[in-house]
Amino acid sequence: MIDERATLASAQPRNAGTPLWLRRTVVASLLVALLFAGTMVMLPFLTAIAWAGILVYVSWPLYQRTLRWFGGR
């Protein structure tokens, strides 16, 4: 019979003694870098996204009218 405590203890990762503040700093730095990279990728598309929002806002009444004409389909 296998001892459950030994199995659970071996399944859990061992803490290598890394300080909590260091782990949190690394995770926060990676998150900031990911947000920055995402912003840099999206930057060329911001104008197109803004125009899409404007066109949706302006054409909404026409869409509602067309929806009523076709019985909600």
C-alpha cells in the first residue's frame, strides 16, 4: 500500500528558497512587459478601431430601422 502523505509530498514543488518579493517583482515586470508589447502591436490599428467605433455609433439607427423592416431577422 502506498503512503498517501509521501505521494502528496512528492507531487508538490519544492520551494527553492526564492524570496516572495523577488517572485512578485519578476511576475509584475513580466506583466508590464506584456502590456507594453501588446500596446506596441495594437498601436498601428488604433486609428482603424476608432473609425470602426464611430461608424458603428453613426449607423446604429439605420441598423435598428432595417431590423424592424425585416421582422427582427
